[in-house]
Amino acid sequence: MPAAREAADTTEIRDWLVERVAFYLESRPQDVDTATALIELGLDSVYALTLCGDVEDRFGLVVEPTMAWDHPTVDALTAHLAQELSGR
């Protein structure tokens, strides 16, 4: 995959994750710090599991229910999902 397309995909993944996290937290996307741990932002275990289901539905991946804790920030989740989607 060309680097430009890969970067676009990463941006799309991050933007989608920010939107979902903001929705769960009932906040604005611009208020979601992508480098702050999801638990520190206020995402609880119920929403973390729901996010896993959303990721599976959106990207067609099967993810572990601990994904949000194994990759605890939006940035870490973005990198993980981009890697999974690229097949590396």
C-alpha cells in the first residue's frame, strides 16, 4: 500500500475512533486527547467492550475484548488497527 494511502487510512481510523470515544463520553471529538489513556478520559469497561464490537463491525476484524486496555490510547489503537488492516 502506498505511504500516502496508508497515512490516509491511519487518519481515517483515528478520526473514526475519536468520534466513537467522544460519543461514548458524551463529549465533543475535539475534546478527546488521542494520547491520553482511555480510562483517564472516562471510558469504562462496558464502553471499551462496545468499542471492540464497533471496531469489528466497522473494519471487519475480530479483536480481543481486551483491545482497549492492551492499546490504551486512541493513538495506540489507531496504530494497532492500521497494522492489523495492512496485514502485517
